[in-house]
Amino acid sequence: MWSCWTSISPGTDGFETVGAIRKAWPSGERPRIIALSADDDAQVKQRCLEAGMDGFLCKPFDLHALSAVLEQTHGSAFQVDTR
């Protein structure tokens, strides 16, 4: 995800990009943004959420963690079969 941000908007970080996305789309139409980080520090997660990201996922992650963050950000309409 980070490389996606830098290729779309060179010279900006993920926090700046999230702000730009929030400004560009009306709240009901904007994409959900899930931070993906190798840093599991609580302060990093809090900074991501305060910046406007909808969820946070720490690498490495398993299917259960992915399922939980997708359900959190998309509601019950998105369910992953974790069997």
C-alpha cells in the first residue's frame, strides 16, 4: 500500500495522501483506507487513525486479522471465510 501511495503521489507520505483522499471524495463515496505497517506500536496505529485511516493492520498478518479489519471497515457486508 505504501508503494501505491508513493507511485500515485511522489514526494508525499501516507498521512498526506489520506488527507488528500478525504478532501477529494465525499464521505459516503470515498474509498476505505486500511493502514498496513510492520510497526505494531500503539502510537503508530493511533497516528494512522487520527490521520483519517479507517483501519490498521500490522504485518505479518493472518486471514483472521484481515477478516477482522475488513469487517470493521466495511461492516457485515464484507465477510471472509477463514476456514
